[in-house]
Amino acid sequence: MLERTLDDEPTTGPEAAAGTGPVPHRADTRERGSFCYAQCSCGWRGPARRARDRARLDAGTHTEQAGPGGPGDDSSVPPPGGPAGAH
């Protein structure tokens, strides 16, 4: 019999939405045009940034503050420095 590990848990799709287990937070950065943003496997997405290091910081802060994961537990985690565009 095969054992399931945390890495086997679905991060997207109907299995994740059905709440079959915690969704691990795996954030990385994506680029769109001249902007970069952080995106997580839980569905969270950070604000568009011109500086890649700020997007990486958003991703790191999200995974630290969001905890071990779970559907819908990330909505209260704002990006560092407040909402997008706030200076």
C-alpha cells in the first residue's frame, strides 16, 4: 500500500477545493510585461511590482505569515508595506 505524504496533496483543482487536506503554501514569482508579482499555490497573488526583489519579499512574507496551509486561510495576509500602490 502506498503512503501519501504532504507533497502528494493537491495544490490546485477540485481535490484542493474539496478540502481533502491542507494546501501547502508554495509561493514563487511570475513576470508579466515589465512587472513581477508573487503567486502562491493557495491562490493568493501579490501586487504587481517593478522590482523583482519586492515581489520575492511578498512571496516570502506570505509563506511565513500564512502558516502550514489550508483552504482559505490566506485572505488576511496583506503584502508587506500595505496595499499595492501605497507609499
